[in-house]
Amino acid sequence: MKAIDAVINIWTAEALSHRPGWTDEFFVGKVKGKHGSGGISLEQMLAEMDEAGIGRGFLIAAKSGRPGLPGCYHMPPEVVAEAVAQYPQRFSGLVGIDPYTGMDGVRDLERCVRELGFIGAHLYPHWFDLPPNQARYYPFYAKCIELDIPIQMQVGQSLIYSKEYRCRSVGRPIYLDDIACDLPELKLIGSHVGIPWHDEMIAMAWKHENVYLCSDAHSPKYWPPSVVRYINSYGQDKVIFGTDFPVLRFGRTMDEIDALGLKPEVRRKFLRDNAIRLYGMAEDGR
């Protein structure tokens, strides 16, 4: 069984050329990542995924703040779309949203899904200093429902990525309660485990049929016990696997998951089946 990694940052030299200058200070300095601003090829990434037993990854065309502001950038969707087109059996794309782009952004979301083949949306609320239950997001949420795609959003603590643009932690998981009550059809995924408000995230996933948790960005060996219990018991259908590569390394993350001692049927759901069901993929992960 090959795992599906639901959160990967594209790390080619071309992709990194669109990022601002804080890449090494954060990804290597702060979170002790393996890969810095020099980048790696798609082939090298795939080799590391293969070694870890990961068959498919979702690449993010992230929108991190408003272009023109210090430290902010938008990854062009075409960069991710080209990688997916090169390896369609291995990669899928998630397109970021910027709430300040209004209906132009909503139309571009639709273009990315219908024309470029993206399978979901992605949101970093902290980069826009707007909690995810604010009105500016709702046109994007409505379009996700219309397109029948999930949206991933960071709901845990944010860090200092750029010292020129210090992001507040505006993404409390409890805010998903408002969204899910207003738009119960919307498939919402709270990423980054929700730490340090992980119990709020568990509560939201338990309460709402279409709210899920993604396990990325925090090493499994440091997950709070309540998160491991949730995955291994009554939350086994509501959690998907991710690394947020290069924040977490593929192989070490899989080793740490194996050390958790998950039930075999739970491990399969967590690493693969839940993502297939949530994203409407074929049973072979395509």
C-alpha cells in the first residue's frame, strides 16, 4: 500500500524563484528542514517519496499574503500544473486562495480546477490576518461547493516566516464551526493538526460530517496523545496524512507513524483511503 501525502510544497529551483528571501531562514533555520533555497528536482522528490512508501503527493500553489507586501508571494498555479502534467500518476495540485482578490480570485479558482486540473483549494488565513470565518472567504467557499472540491486551511498556530511580515495566529479551529454551520456541504480540512488547539480541531471534526483533520507539519512523535487516540479510534475516518514537505521529511515521518502502533485498518485509512474518499479519487489513487 502506497501512502498519499496531502500537503507538499513544490521545491524545484523554478518554484523557489517565486518565493521571497526568507526561505532558508525559516525552512532550514527554524524548522530544521533538509532542503533549502537551492531546490531539488521533481525526480529527487519522487525518489525520496518512493523510499518512504509514498505513492502520490498533493503539490500546493500557495498564496501567502498579498503580493507587493514584504515577505508575501503567490506561487503561480502554472508551476504546479506543469509538475502534475509531467508526472500525473504521482502528483495532484491544490490551488491557493487570496481573499483580497474577490470575484477575480473566485473565477481563477474555477479556471485552475476546470482547465488546469487542480483537485482542491488551499488557504493560509494567517497570511491575510483574517480568521477563516470572515465574509471575504465565503465566495471562495461557495465556489468550492459548486466545484465539489475540498479546501485545506491552516488552523493551528502560525510561526514567524518573514520578520518583515509577522503573521498572527488567526486560525483557531473553533472558527470552522461557523463555516460548517453556514455551509454544511463544504469539505473543510484543518491542516497542521490544529496545534496548540488540537482538541478544538478534534471537536470540530467530530461535530461536523464534512470537517476533517490533516496531520502535516508536526512530527508524529510529538503529536499530543489525544490526536493519536482520535486517529486510532473514533476519528479513524476523519484524518488524512500529510508532511508539509520540506517541513517534515518523508522517510522520517513515515518511520514515526509506524512507531505509533496504529491498528492496520486505521493505518490504511489514515495514510491513503480517507484522502481517496475525500478527494473523489479512484481506488488506485488516481
